[in-house]
Amino acid sequence: MMAVERKYFRRFTFAEYVDYLKPFVSQVKFSQVHVHGTWKPTIADYRKASDKMKIIQAMWRFHAITQNWGDIAQHATIDPDGYIWEGRSLLEAPASAVGYNDPDNDRIHPFMFEMIGNFDVGAEKLEGAQLATAVKLTSSIMTMWKLPEAQIKFHREMNPGKSCPGSSVNKTSFLELVRDWRNVDMSPADANKIISNWLSPAWFAASSKAERDEIHRLANELRKASGQL
Ligand SMILES: [Zn+2]
């Protein structure tokens, strides 16, 4: 018997989701990261919805009941505000692309996420908090499961009939952002401590504009290195 309705999906911040992922490193082996855009629902649909969870539930209903995929297709859904909604169990293979799902219950399969939006050229834009979360999530899965860059797959690479995650999303640019993010390992808290405890006093004590400009530049480098700029 199939469950008639799945009522609740948790919503995480990126940091909360990384904590949620940690115990799964020993329970499942992600072999790839599969990147998708929903096309529908759109960002506009999401903005219009007064109860955002209904958008996730509608995807679940379409995938699980209409398509008969057993559950929502993806492991995670990134909304336009950069939050991550839970999807199907991480221990189960996704319904990502025919021939690429590895659905043999050996707990080795791809990690699949969807980004809500229509990212085809001329439609909506993948940007801001949503793009940042997509980049950081991809990077974190690669780091935690020790995956090489070649194992990041856009849906259209597995199914050339599709533009997914959207024809405006350039794979080379996306990989560059992931690479940049992977080189960051300073926490925002540490960077801000250095700025407020050392650089700010030095700025006030500086005797020339050149010195102040240099201190300002260093503070911005710290903000960048900690992912704040
Ligand atoms: Zn797709």
C-alpha cells in the first residue's frame, strides 16, 4: 500500500543541512552529485505560495503518485531563498536520470538535488542565496564523500534531450564557483574576530590614508576567504 499523503518536509539552513549530512557519511556512499532545476515549479510559483511546503508536497505528489517513483525524486530541494528542503531518504537511490540512478539498494548511489526555478535562457535566474547554497552544497558533498569534479553531473549531460538544470546555467562557471568555495576554510566567525579585534583598532590608529586603505583591503580579503563577500 502506498502512503496517500506525505505531510511534512523539514527545511534546513545550509549549515544545519551540513550537520544533518554528517552521520550519513558512514551510512551511504554518494558516487556522484546530480544537479537539476525544477523548470516547474518556477521561482514565481514559489514566491506566490503562502505555504511554501505545499510546493514541496506538490512535487512529492507528482513524483510519488503520478510518476510512481515511490517518493519525491530528489534527496534535497534548494528554494529561491537558499534554504534546503529534505527529499527522499539519503539511503535510497534517487529518480534522477534513467540509467544513472544506481537503484540496487547497496547504499552506493548519486546524491541528487533540485533547484526550484526555470533557468532556461530568457526565463528566471539562478543567483544570490539560491546559487550560493547550490555551490556550497555541491562542494560539501564532494568534500565529505571525497568525489572528484568529474562526478558532478548536470541532468542534461545524462539526458541530452533536456536543458536541465536550465540553459542559462553554465557548467564551467558553476564548477569555477565550486572550486572557489572549496578553497575556503576560514569560518566567518574567525574572520570577523580578526577584523574587529585587530584590524579595526589598527584602522583607527593608522596615520595615513594609504595605511587605512590597506587595512580595509585586508578586511575584505578576510570576508572573501570566509565566504562573506
Ligand atoms: Zn533535471
